[in-house]
Amino acid sequence: MQWHDLLFLHWPVPADWLRPHIPSALELETFDGMAWLGIVPFYMKGTRPRFLPAIPYFSDFPELNVRTYVTSEGKPGVWFFSLDVTNPLAVRGARLAFHLPYFDAEMTVQREGETVNYKSKRTHKGKRDEAADFVSRYRPIGPVYNAQSGSLDHWLTERYCLYSANERGCVFRADIHHKPWPLQPATATLGRNTMTSPLGFSLPDVRPVAHFAQRQDVIAWFIQQVDMRDSD
């Protein structure tokens, strides 16, 4: 798959805001004593099983995820609170195959030069009364760089697996692979952002840490179970 025009927005938040929403088998990671909540809009292209061709409608669509950072068995990764997309097959397929909380949404992405206008409204059945809207205008404002190991930029972005859990509480991990992120500093204007309302809190009134990446090519593997304690 290819991820295009991606924006990382990150806010420092107290760990106890996030801990209730994460399985006990996973360790919530912090940086300088704070947990971090990320909201990441982008456009996905070329999504396909290995060795098969991409199909435009099914392979290309916008995605918006809400995430934080966790560890299991010494392997740091990403925990997703939600992933909104316009493709109903992707929603059902990812929920079934990866146990990820994908949701149906109405989304538009428009590019004006280097500026991206991004809008998303969750429309998932049973969740339409749950405010989960995102409107932003963003662009890069500096040269491309790779984050240095040990920096906050590196800690937030260079993660090579995701974690998920099924309804019984079993935890799974899926490894991913890509080159180091070609990051750029970014500026973003938020018109509306209620993506954390389903989690029961509003984001702090501080400027988020913002990074842009024009493109990242990614390979993902199928999930494997990493926790058996709640499987009976």
C-alpha cells in the first residue's frame, strides 16, 4: 500500500485518559512522563494483497486514524482507537481480518498546490449520533528529514507493528515494514475536531506537534496472537 499526503498530529495527554481504553496485556508507552494521542489523516493508494493487482475503487481511499503507542513483549507499536474510511469493504475486511476498529465515514480530500483540505464525518451504523468529525487544512513548511533515534519525532513515528484485540480480549500483533519516514515540519488549521469524543475527553488546548509526509510505501503482514490470557 501507499500512504499519501499524511499528517501526523500529536497531543501530550495524561496516561490515565488512555489507559482504560487499552487492554491490560499492553503497556501504554510515555515520553517524558506523558502519553501521546495521535490523529493521522492521509490518502491510501494501491492497497492490495501481495502479487495481485490493485483495483482503483477498492484500493484507493482516504483514511483517518486515532492512535497511541504501546508495547508488548518488548516490541513497541501502535494502538488504534479508531480508523475511519470511505470504503465499506475495507471496514468489514479489516474488522474481520485484523480486529481493528474501522468505521464508515464520509470523507473528502482536496489538494491545492502543497495544501491539503481534509474533511471526515463518521457515518457508521449505530455510531451516527456519536460525534467523530475532523476538518483540517494542512501543508508542509520545511525540508524533508529523517528523525534522529531517541528524539520525540522518532518515538512518535518510527513504529513497525500494530496491536489489536478481539471481543474476547485476545491481543494480536501485525508487523509492518517501510523505509524511515520522510518527515517535514507542518502547519495545520483545525476547523473541527471531535475525534476523541467517543473516548470521553477533549484534547488539551495546546498546539499539536505536526509532521507531514508526502508518500510512504508500506508492506503489512497478517496478525498473530500475542496474548492468550483472556482467550478461554
